[in-house]
Amino acid sequence: MIGRRGRFALPVALALLATPLAGCSRTPTPESSSPAATASTTPAPTASTKSAPTASTKPSETTAGVDVSRWQRSVDWPALWASGHRFAWIKATEGTGHRSPTWATQEAEARQVGMLRGGYHYARPAASTGAAQARFFVANGGGWRPDGRTLPGALDLEASKGDGGCHGLTPARMVAWVTDFTTEYERLTGRPPVLYVRDDLWRRCAGDDTTLGRLPLWLYDHEPPMGPWPRGWKRPTVWQRGVVGGLDRNVFLGSSEDLVAWATTP
């Protein structure tokens, strides 16, 4: 699917990743349950233009992965592994009250085939503090340990419905909320969370803030080639490139060995 064992030379990688994707529609839900849900709630980028990655942002190898939630109750993990997918983020929590009913099963099945796996938390910035949501996340699947098999937890920041898509927060308050979540998550786990966001949402709702550029960036961008991304980052760590067969498809910008090293080191 995306290369044998999920690794391939960059020219081939870019050619494959630029291939148009089919089956990208998602089932509307009362609560967002997958990072791909931003597609229906956030306008397409307007202030930035697409361009090919520069030499300084091109990895020599990439590794394929997926993310899943309760809307993908039946996942063929052995087939994903056989097609080169080596990691998965799985929805664990939302706000301070929702635990994904499929977290435990999906995490165990991904682990059984050998994938690196981690949880992601759907942010509700208007509902409670970032610190409170980080504590809930870590207590319910979002923790991390340096075992080479566990991905750092991811903060899934998507547009809200109405109110301009920014959860009723000003850019300054949004940045403060993400910082609050980050600080508490790092205190509890020993490493910062991954930030999942799309470029135009960050520009609009966080004022294109650059102070959080140390967080690993998981870029939502379903329009190859990869980019643009927020200016506070030199490049994404992970790129969510589209949806195939009802599953969000992701690319880690590095080899499978790089992925293990990154997952292991705070």
C-alpha cells in the first residue's frame, strides 16, 4: 500500500503520497471521534499556498501509520501490518468525561500485531482547563513510557461548530489553554504531547503562535503535497495525508527505526 514494510525512498514516497485518495467521506457525529473530523468544520487554507517540501524538510524515508476511533470498530490490523503500517494513534478521551468505548480493544489489537501505539485526546477548550483534560487523558489511556512501543499522547485540536470555529476563545486564550494542557501532560509523563492541527485553524484560532513549536507537530493536510504548516515548526513530525478504506492514513517523517527512537526518547 504505502511501500514494503512502510519504508521507501523519498521520490517514490512523494509520488505515492500525491496520488488522489478515494473514499474520503466520514460519518457525521455529534462528537468528533477522529482527527479527520476537521475536514467538515474548518475551511480550506486561504492565506497560504501549497508548495513542495524544501530540501531541508525532506526526510530520506517515511513510515506509514493510521489513527482510529470508535467509528472504526472493525480494523484489520494484520492486513495493515502486512501492508507496511507500523504505528497507530487511537482515540482515548474527549474533554473530561468521555472515554472511548473501543480504546482498550483497539490498543490491544494494534499491540498484538507489533505496532507502536498511543492515545489521542479530543480537545474541548471551552469545557474545562487544559490541565484538567490532560489529567483525564493520562488516567484513561493517554500516558507514555519509554518502552519503544508506546507513542506519546496526542492533543487533537479541531474547529468547533459555530463561534468561528475557535471554541469561543481568543488566540491568546487558546494558546494559554494548549500550554496548560502541555505543561500538565509533560509533568505527568515526562515528555510533551504531540499536537494535531491544521495550518489554517492554528493561524485563525491561535494567531499563528510560534511559542509552542517545540511540540511534535501532527499536521492535518489531505491535499498533497504536504504543507503548508504553522510557521512555528520547521516541519511536521507526522503528516495525516488522507483517508483510505475508512481509515485515516498517516506518515511519520523518518524510518521505522527513527520512529522507535523518537517514541522512546523524551
